[in-house]
Amino acid sequence: MLLTVDVGNTKTAIAVWSSGEAFGVRQAPTHEVRDWVKWVAEGGAEITEVMLASVVPAAVPQWEAVANVLGASFFALSGTNAPGLRVEVDDPAAVGPDRLANVLGALDWGPGAWVAVGFGTATIVDLVHPDGRFVGGAIAPGAATALRALVERTARLPEVPLVVPPRAIGRSTVEAMQAGALLGHAAMVDALVARMENEAGVPVRCVATGGLATRIARACTRVNTIDPLLTLRGLRRASELRQ
């Protein structure tokens, strides 16, 4: 069976795939899990292949070691080896593996050009053409990251929950901060999708993923669907394209 692993700055997520279906989906804070082999083994699946997308370079040898213990083959996605993609950017090796997995996962949703949005520690917005040409995108501080920086750098602004407010005109400091951080973030994503569509000269659909997707994407007008497994789905697609 295939084990897909998405190592982010904040969280690590895994899923086991069989016959195109995911099960054993789990996630944990990246810095907290010490025994990855035990964590995987607790799922009870017999793993034959490990596919990894990691934005934490130190995690790559760790997961290769996990694959060796499991007796599984190992593949770490990168801009120089991405199956099914032509990475048409200035420095393919510098592209985050999560970005590549996201656009591969987007193509799994159907034909046409797609914009994949990842709402995490950073917000990433990337465009892929239907023929697999990855042409780049945009990276911004994530909504929680930006809000945390705002609180840390001001004397009077309080910590606020990451909740989408009912209006853009906040009637309190808390609502105003939520409007700026969340509704403002949604507006930024909508504007980037529209600009990318115009620059690419083709109509695009948009799929969102990430820890904040269920909150922010619903405030976006350009997000067509939310897929919590998008990155892992892209890794599954990469595995299939390697066969």
C-alpha cells in the first residue's frame, strides 16, 4: 500500500491509499512526533511505498529511514523530479514540494487549468495548465501568521480567535482584526486568482486546502471546492504517474 506524507512547518499529515481511496488519515504537530515509525505502524497497514512532500529539509532523511524500516520504496517529490509536471519557473529545485503536490492534486479534480490554494503557515496560490505545465504562483504570510505578527508588534491589539466575522466593517477591535485578517485574506486570494487567470489567458477553477481552508475559503468567491486531502492526493497521483 502507498503511504503519502505531507510535512509542513506546523503539521505533518499522512494517508494510506488503496485502490485510489484514502484511509488511516492522521495528522500531528511536526515538532511533536518523535517516533515516526511507531506512528505509521499504529495504522496497521502494510506499506510498500512512501511518497513524501516536505517543506522541512531535515524531515527528508527521517522519512527515508522510516521507509527503510518498513521495507518500502521511497520518493521525495521535488521540482526536478515531479511526475506529470513540467516545472516552468526560474529555479525548479527551489519550488516547495507541497506546491507541486497541490497542483498535481488539483489536476486530479478534472480537466482544465487549476489554481491550487494552500491555507497554512503560508498561503500559497499556484497555477497549473491542463497539460501539466506548472508556471508559478504567489506566496504570502498565512492569515494566522499575519495576525500573530500584528499582535506581537502592537501594544494595544489583543489576541483574537481565527473566526470569520459577519461583516467587513468591524464594530469592535476584535471584529476589525478578524475582518482584516480573514476577510482581507479571502479578498487577497480572490484577487490573485483573477490576476492569474488574466495573465494565463485561460479560464481557471480553484481548489483550496490547508488548516484554515474551511474557514477562509468559504469567504472567497473564486474557490470552487475545498479538499482537505489535496496535497496527499497529489502525492498519490505522482505515485501513479511514476508507474
